[in-house]
Amino acid sequence: MDLEGFVRRRIIKGYDEKKIIAELKEVIKEFKDWGEELSERFSKAVFNEVSTSLKVEKIKDGFLREVLSYPRAKVKMGEFGVGSRGEGDFFVHEKIAEIIGKTKALVDATMLDDAGV
């Protein structure tokens, strides 16, 4: 499941931050055997990441917005042949992990997890 997409759609629809985090926590608990505190922290981290990324789109300075954004391919990963949790998905995440390397993050790229559950 695309957790960032889950949060992004709710932010755009105007849902309250607390409601989004509570809903996300429940979704995570369906798939992960995490306690209340870890589910809460992870949900808040996903919310903060998504809300920060949405702010970039509202920057009025065109140059700064361009520097902080990335070129859009206008193709979905499934259309590109990656699929969801299939061979291509794991291949892509493995390559991302090689580029980034090991970090001190709770869930880092070496875990082949893109915040999906």
C-alpha cells in the first residue's frame, strides 16, 4: 500500500492532521506487528514528509520551486513495468538502497521498504 499516497489524498481533501494520523496508524497496525508508540511515530513521520513535499508546489519563486522539484515522467510505475511488490519493484528498491546505503533511519533503503505496507 502506498502510505504517502494515502496521506496525500487526505491532505488534499482537507482532512484534519490528527484524523489522518489516526487512520494511518490503524492501516499500519493491520500489516505490521508494531506497538502503539511506533505506529504513532511512523504515521507522524509519513504525514510530515508528505505535507512538506506538498509545500514545494506552493512556492511562488519559480527558480526555487524548480530546484526543489524533480522532472515528472508522467508514467506510473506499474505502466513502466515495475509493478507493486513484484520482481521489478524489488529490483528498483534494491538499486535505490545501493545508491543511498545504510542509514540510522528507523526504516532505511536497505530494508527495501518504500513506506508501503
